Amino acid sequence: MKQTIPTYDLNSITRHGILIERIEKRTMSTIDNLFDKGIHRDSHYIFTFLESGRAKMMVDFKIIEARDAAVFFLLPGQVHQGILMEKVTGWFIAVKADLLPDAARSVFEETLVDVQPVPADGSWVEKLNACAGLLQMSCTEEMLATKEGFLVVQSLISAFTGLYVLIFLGGNHAGASSESRAVQLARKFRILVRKEFKTLKSPSAYAGLLNISPGYLTEVIREVTGKSAQHWIHQEVLIEAKRLLSFTQLSVKEIAYVLGYSDHAYFSRLFSKVEGCPPTEFRDKYQNRK
């Protein structure tokens, strides 16, 4: 086990921020070189579309499995490891976050708590295949070398991820433009927390960034999510703490420091209160399950 969780980006593979691959009847296991990264994070989004077959991976301590026609995605920063692919046909697309439209990113990031594969029926399979095929044909050096060609590629990325949004929201969700101001504010808050939770720990700090009063932020977050603003800040701290406890050898004191706490005893009390057991006990339980 390492002192840090490796993080990989697309820079060593492509300078354009997108990688797309068609998969045909592929079967692989953890001993194959597709999974030689082991447990790691990526700095980009990963979209996987299965037409058929079976895929299995670990994502943030949970085993997820997709069969037959299904879609799933990974967010930047999520800890994961490929486990199994059996006769998989479909598409694999990796995209830098800044190439995705904000509306799509807000939907994906809102689902961080529990990302699961979603079945895709025949009409969605046809649409996804058509869009992914166009995207692959357009991702050439010639197209990406010009401003106009790159705009075409970015538009196709928006279309493909837009299909994902519709599938994950059930196809009948009101768009962001019709959301109430409270819901939009809650989304902005959650996205900010995921970026700043290591340095900003209080709701008032986020209220300042959002140019609203702490009282209004507290009221809105409680109304929209049913939880307090402080709850969501603690949740981000907790998920990162659990990642570091599970996948590194860092001590509890070192983890507390990484997460922005100078008082590791306070961090341990917070972890125990939210998770229901001390950090060391959580680490022992997780490692005993493996």
C-alpha cells in the first residue's frame, strides 16, 4: 500500500483532452494490462457504455457491476480499480472536465454519493452508438488542429454527455433552466464544497463565495436536500478520509493534516461522530474485508 493514491491524467496519452475507444467482445481480468494501474484516481471523467457483456469494478469501496446494455461514469477524483470484463462490446470515453458543459457536470457531480450503472433500452443504445461513432470519426489530428474542428468535437462531447444526463435522470427531468433558484444554489454549493472542502470548513465561508448570507444558505440547503450545509461539508471530508484510510498507509495524524485539520484529535472525533467508529477501526474493518 502506498503513501498516496496515484492520480492519472490524459496528458501522456493525448494533448486534446479526450480519448475514445470502441470495444468489441473484450474479455479481461485483473491480471491483464488494462488494469495494471491498480487502485487509482483519474483527473478526468470516464464514460462507459456497454452494449453487451459484463463489467465489474471497485469505486470508492463499493463493487459495481454492469450487464448487457448499460451506462455508467466515473467522476474525477473517485478511487477505482477495474476488476473484470467479460465479452464486453461498447464504448469507453475519457474527457477532461473543462470540455463538458456546466449543466451536464452539475448533474454528474450531484450523483457522487452513489453512482450506479443504469440500463439503456434499444432506442438509447442506437442514439449512443450513433453519437459515439461520430465523435470517434471526428477525433482526428486534422479536425482537432483547427478551432472550427475542435468546436465540432466539443459539440459532439456535449451531445454524448447530454444523452447520459437524460438516461440518468430518467428522460423526464426538468432542465437546469427551469429549476428554482434554490435548487440551482444548492448545486453550486455542492460543487464548491467538492473543490474547497480541504481548506473551507464552515457554511459561512461558502456563503461568502456565493455572495449570500450564511442564514440564507443554511435555509436553502436544508430545504432542497433535507440536510444541513455542514452535513455536506463533513460528507466530503469523510469520503476523502475513508479513501486515504483504505488505500494508503498514511497515519490518522497525516490524513488529518492532508484534509486541512491541524488538530488530529478533533478530526478523529469528527470522523467517529459521522461514521460511527474511529478512523483506525474503520481502516481495520475495511482491510479485513478484502
